[in-house]
Amino acid sequence: MRKISGPLLDRLDIRVEMPRVAPRDLVGPATSESTAVVACRIRVARERALARNGRRPNANLTGAAAARACALGRAEERVVADLATRGGMTARGVYRVLRVARTLADLDGRERVGDADLLAAAGLRDPAGLPAMAA
């Protein structure tokens, strides 16, 4: 990640590091959701987003449209401002966090984006920077 320039990283919505899975976890009993369950939840969330956004997925919303779709209250606006300030986010970065947060709320079936969605979206954007921002 250190080899990728800041402007390019700014265009990535989600950065996830996948650690190696231990062999015993590969052969043990499955403890996660099935693919069919996850696919169903994604389908419902996508339908919710398309209905709310005039047939546009969250990923294709403009910055202002993403902010409207999130329907943030004052407390959530303060969280976004704090995340942006402490994380040194650009406007593009803030809107990307909002789009991901909106998607996370859709996946959980919630109308409004909450603090947890915003923090999770920021953590998916910059996992190394979140602890300092959330403090």
C-alpha cells in the first residue's frame, strides 16, 4: 500500500487486508453465513438503494446525493467532520465514506446511517487510520 500514490488511494472505496487462513480453520466446521444468505441480503439491500436513489446504486451517487441518501443527523455530521479532519480526508474521500456507510446501513436494513456505519466505512477505507480517528 505504501507504493500506491495518495491520489490513487483516494479513489478506492474499500481496502481490505486478508490474512492467511489457518489450515485448521479450513477443515473445521463452517461458522459463517452461507453464500445464498449473503446473496439474498445483498439483493435486498441493492433493491432498497435503487428504490431510494431513483434507480441508481449507492456507488453511483454524486457527493450531494450520497449525503442526502445518508440522512445524517447533527451527531452523525459531527462524526463525519471528525473523521475527515483527523483522517485528512479530501472531499472525494468523505463522499466515498458516505456511499459505503449508506450501503452498510442498507445491508442491515436501516433507513438512516448511524455512527457505527460511518466508523465502519472509514475503517474499510483506511484500516490503519481508524483507531486514531475514533479515539
